[in-house]
Amino acid sequence: MITGKITLRLLFGAAQVILALLVIAVALDLKFNIFDFQTMFNISQDALNYYVVLLLAFGIIFLIGGLFLVYDWWESR
């Protein structure tokens, strides 16, 4: 029974880290317009910095949360 909780912690932590890295990558792509996301999402230059800061903030918070879940799984092994 306890191994299921450990596996779920690792699974959700790893998924959260991956999603956080994707959110951060989208924020950086919006800023530097690598894959032309600014025109694809029709984002004006006035609102661009708002979206980038918002995505970076959520990405960093999700990354820290996911890393804490993985660390908790690692310490309970």
C-alpha cells in the first residue's frame, strides 16, 4: 500500500516538472518569438510582457512544487 503512494508522488511530481518546463518554454518563446507564437496567438506588443511574466511566475511555482514532490518521494525511499 505504501509503494502506491510513493509511486504516485513520483508520477505527479515528474508530470508537474515537465509541464512547468513547457510553460517556461512557451513564455520564453513568446518573449523571443522563436516559433512565431506572437502572431499565432495574436498577442499585441502591449500585452506581451504581461503574458511572459504571468507564464514565468506560474511555471516557476509549478516547477518548485513538482521538485518538492520528487524530493519528498526521494526522502521516503
